[in-house]
Amino acid sequence: MSLAVRIIKYFKFLNIFSIISLFLLTGSVLAENKKITSIPPGLEPRVEFWKLIFTKYGKNTRVFHHRSYPEIIYSALDFTEFEATLSGPSLLAAKESEINNEIEKIKEALISLGRGNEPKNDFEERIEYLFKQVPGHTRRRFNEAIEDDQIRYQTGIKEKYKESLVRSGRYIKAIEKIFEAEGLPPELGRIPFIESSFDYTAYSSVGAAGIWQFMPGTAKRYMKVGKIVDERRDPIIASRAAAKYLKNSYEDTGVWSLAVTSYNHGLSGILRAVNETGTTDIVKIIRNYKAKSFGFASSNFFAEFLAAIEIDKNAEKYFPDLIREEPISFDEVLLGSAISYKTFKSLSGTNEEELLKMNRSLLDPILKGNVPIPRGTLVKVSRGKGAGLVRNNSGSRIMYSTEEYSGHSDRASNILDDKDEIKVNNNEKPSEEFELGEELIKDSKNNSNSKTKKKTSDSKITNDSKILKTKNSKNTTKVKQMTKTKSKIKYHKVKKGQTISEIAIKYAIPEKSLRKINGLSSNAILKAGSNLQVSN
């Protein structure tokens, strides 16, 4: 069989750097522009590389490039013919053989050039030209590319990226509003393009879920993650959480390039990089930070993000026949009482297929009818249908509608309103949502019905910013009098390292309200083990 692989040669002298030169002319302008969409001088080549991967090269193409300087593209192999004529082990073996041959060809060219030889052919001539565009280039660069395992190949994702643009139409406008409501650049809503390709069912091998690919540990600071409800899977709730995370990261780094990169590498890892390199310049960090954990994915994350913004903004240019999904329309309801999925479905006024798409946070135990949807869960129904659900579910409240969507997620703000307080029956069991270290304190006519999730010797109740302790009979009397006027009072035991902001997010209470009911000043520091009131 004749060789079914064609080696794509491009840019003999006109290559990616010819395009990049246009950016260099406006480098000074970009340096002054503080908007998140500005490409830092020196990062333009990487952005162009990812634009090619996202829009030019398809799933059957392997693009061979320099690991540290991805803009140095050696060649590309197109396996379309192999895919059409081979399958199974034969296909894999044929691909592997051609890939190995191509890597050897690249190595031979680099060795020859590294020895100071003149280019023998067009292939070597182009490689020499590409390397000369790298700042600080010397002949040793050729040898380093071999010695440090710098030859890498990247599979194109043109088809997959087009699909992600189609899917994004469903939520991108709502996501933009979420970020705008937090005072953040709406462009941050493009991170799911590179995290999950806007795949709403996405799960990673390491346990990340949803379009924002939250890991469980991080997600629990901002939303509910459990065996019956996993809000990471809800694009709207997860986007609110992502906005909170990115806002916190920006406050800690002061630079959007680092805040965005922290989404992949972790905030502590980014702060470590800043400390070790002595700079917040993302380009310098990419060039000089040598930590093993700061690999190809982390070092390219911001460049991929900028490429995603550019492509999304000019989608018709890259995909002329693109038709995005219609934006979602919904009413978001905070359930005041537990409800079975069957009943929820009958009250939703929404066809089941759409209902499931809107409520991806509900897991199998709920969908199969084994357990009800818990009180306090945010659910979605078709726009205009929320009122019917509210009428038939005691204590429920419409939180938001896409008709007047603001993006905020103060799910507890309405509960804290005395007029709309969700009532708790005297014989109700403590909420299943509580974790160790948290308390539920309730009062009833029969003291034997009063329950706590976890007893402590120093429970605290706040009233008009005054702390009353239950350590003596006099104060105990006061506490009983207070609890008789409330249906329930909930507490959170502060864990080591927790902040007011994190706790406010966890219980969906406005931070200002949380400080007020606990009598905390704006600069108060929480002490591990102390109890905070998290509801009236």
C-alpha cells in the first residue's frame, strides 16, 4: 500500500511569524491596554498556534511542534486516508509508525543544524528560519530541542471546537451576565471552551465535572456537591461559582493573566510561581518558571483562553456555516420544601427532555425516585412556569428569570426576609445538607424534639450584633426566648483557613448580611472553631 500520509508543508518563508509581525507593530498599544482581551507582548505566537489548532487542523491531523515554543511548527501529518482504509490495531500501528518516522526526521534536521551545517533542503531551511525568530536564539537551541524532549505533537480539534461553539449558544449570554453582575470581564465566560468544549456532561478522569470542570474539593467552597445533588453539573450555578473563584484569584494576583492561569494550575501554584520568578508577567513566568507541575497545559492555558476569545468574537470568519443553539430561557426556583422528582416534573410545565437539560445537578437517586429533591435546592423550569411550582411547593420562591436575569446567586437572601421565611415543623429532622462541624438549633414546645447535629459547649446566637453564650442559666433563658421567635437558626463552625467570603458563598448569603448578623467588622479575622450564625 502506498504511503497514505501526506506531509503538510506550509510557510516556507511566509509562516506563522509573518502573521505575528502584525501584532508586534501594535505591541506598545497592547502593553498599555489593561483589558483582559489584550495579548501580552511576547505571547502572540502562542495565541496564533492555538488558533490554528482550534480552527485549521482537524481530528485526523497531528501537528509536530516545539514544546517550549509551540509556534515552531515543524510539520503536520494528515491521517484521513488511514482512517478511511484501516481500523483497530492496524490503524494504531500505522499511525505510530508514521509518527515515529516524522519525529526521527525532525531530530535529524535539528542535529544537522545544531552542528552548524547549512540547510540541505526546504524542510531544514524552514526550521532554521523558525528558530531564528525565537528571542535569544543560538545554535544550541537546536540541540536543546532534542536533549530536553522538546519535540511534541498536538492533535487538531477543529471539528470539536466547532461543536463547542454551537453548544455555547445555549448558555453564553447568561454566563456573560453572571460575570458582569460580579463586576468581572464577561470574556471570562469563554474558559469553558478550553476546559470542557462546553460539554454539559463532561467528566474528567480525575473527577472534575461540568463545563467549568470543578474538582470536588474546590467546588464545595462555592456550591453543593453530593451524592444526590451535584451543582458542578449545572452550567448556571457552576458559572456563578467560577465567577467567585476568579474574582478571588484576581484579588490575590492583581493580574488577569495569572488569575485565569490559576484556574488550571491552582492559585497556590501561581503564587508560588510569582514568588520564585519575582514577576507577575505571564510571559516571563512561562519562560523562566521550571517547576515540574507547571507543564504544557498550565503554561499554555492563558494563550488558549485568548485564542478562544478571538475565535468566539469572529466565529463566522473561522466557521462560516456556524449556527449556535438558541439561548436558554428559564425560571430558577429555590425549593422551600422537599419534593419528589415525579411531582416536580408534573408541576414544572416543562417537557421532561428539556427539564433534564435544565437540571443537570439532580443525580440518579433523585431521578429514579429513591430520594426527594432536598429543600433549598435551586431548580429550573421553562420561563413563565416558575409561578406554578412556587404555588404548589410551600416556601418556594422564584429567584431569577432569564427575562430579567442579573446573574447573582443570593439564594439565601430571600430566606432571610422575615416575610418569606421558610417554616420548619417542630418534628422535622436536621437537614441532610449539614456537614460535621455545623449545627442546627431548633426550638419546639416539647424540649425533647429540639435537636442539634453536633453539640458544642460554646454555641452562640447573635441578636443585633450582640453575642449571647449558652454557658449559664441566665443566658440560656435568653436563648430559649430568642429561638421561640424563629423557626430555625443555623450555625457554621469555622474551619481552619476559611474566610467570610467562602462561608457566605457556601450558604448563599450576601457577605454583608453574614457580617451584620454576626457583628463582624469588614476587617474581622475568623478564628478556627468559632461558630457563625448563617441564618436568622
